[in-house]
Amino acid sequence: MSVTGNLLTNWLYGRRKWQWLFEKMHFISLYGMHTGGGSLYESSGETVLMEWLIDQKPADQKSFVWVDVGANDGGYSILMDKMVRQKGLEPKGFLFEPNSIHYDRLKKLSKDAGFSFFNCALGNKLGSADFFAMDTDTLSSLVDHSALYKGLQKESIQQVQVQTLDNMLATEKIEHIDFLKIDVEGFEYEVLQGALQQIIARRIDAIQFEFGRAQIVSRRFLFDFFELLTQGYTIHRVLKDGITPALHYNSRLEIFQTTNFVALKRK
């Protein structure tokens, strides 16, 4: 090790005096990596990703098929519908929202769009489950992660139906999905498990999933997503103006702040 390296190791790194500096640098680095910036699709880079994915479609493709899991009020899919139409493609959106109140609102807001609606959750098996409706709409989930947020309150606990994506696609006779978007606050991995047949057969071109603090409660790691997806897909972090090069798993990636990743089908 060089003299400079020895100096940093012995007198700077790990010293109480400089912790304020390293904590500030850590915060700046996470912010610069866009880790924790995935909450709002309007500012997270998701709209840039939408447009890029639509532009990747072959010139002879007539439609664009996407699945929005955790559709909430439909804002994301309404924007997707608009972008798809602007590119001259027929929009085919399949929207899943288990919260009955949000579902009714969703249908009213989206009545003129090219959507099919499903008032159920997606998971890794058929059945029913408790759905925790929070006072902050976007944090409602099949995972009760309210303890992780100061002041977050549960408004109700609803029994909702749970479907799998594999079963839904077979029922609807859908053979290919251009884009699967999953934002379900800690239940993302279970949704992917329920789409395992499609993932193995590589019938989905791109998969966006959110990874954040709710995974602390669901006990899922980014390692699990890499294990499930990387045989057929490359994984990238979504940035404000694009995506990172393909990521290779490293434990330093395990940062439980709201971040969007996209898995792209290998060529």
C-alpha cells in the first residue's frame, strides 16, 4: 500500500472525528446513484424508460402490451396509453388493483383508455390474502410495513383475491407481454414467482420492479431477484435519463430505499 493509502487507512478511515464527513458522502453517493428516488413515476425516470421501451418495438409491430401490477389510480398506465398511441401503436394495458375503492376510481379515470381491469392482487399462488389499506394510497400492500414509516396508519384490512400472472395470461390467452411493471410495496418477488412460467419461456420483454424498505418486512433481498431473473435477463437500475449498464450482483446493492430496477430480456 502506498504512503498515501497508509495515511488514509490509519488516520482518516474509521475515525470518529470524520464520521460526519463520510455520512454526508454516503448520502450524496446514494442520491447520485438515484437510490431512493423511485417513488414518483413523474420524476423517477420511469417516463423516460416508458418511451425507450416503446421505441424498441419492431416497425411491423401493431400493438404494445403491458401489465400494471398495483395500478393505484391509473396515472402511470394513462400516461403509458398516451405514449403508445403517439407512437401509432394499439395500447393493450392489463391493470391490477386489489383495493376496491381505488379500483372504482381507476375505472372512472381510465374509461376512455385501452385497458382491461382486474380487481385482485397478483402473487405466487391462487387464493385470498389480507390487504393493508394505508392512509397514504401508494403504500397500501399485502405486506404490513406500516412500522417502517413514522405516522403511517392502516385505514382498513381487506380480504382480497390473489391471482397469478401465469394463470391470468393463460385465461386471457395472452402469449407475449412487452412490459411488466410491478409496484406492490414489498410483494414484488411473489408476483414474479407467480410469473415463473413466462420468465422461463422469456415471454416478457421487460420487467420493472420496485425495491425498497418494504422488503425489510417481506424478508426479500435484491439477491433473490437476481437469482430468479438473471438467467434470461439483465438487470439495470432506472435513472432519471435512462438506465445503468447491466448490474452484476454485489451485496453493496442491498440498499432498502425505494428504487426502480428493470430486467431486460437477453438477446
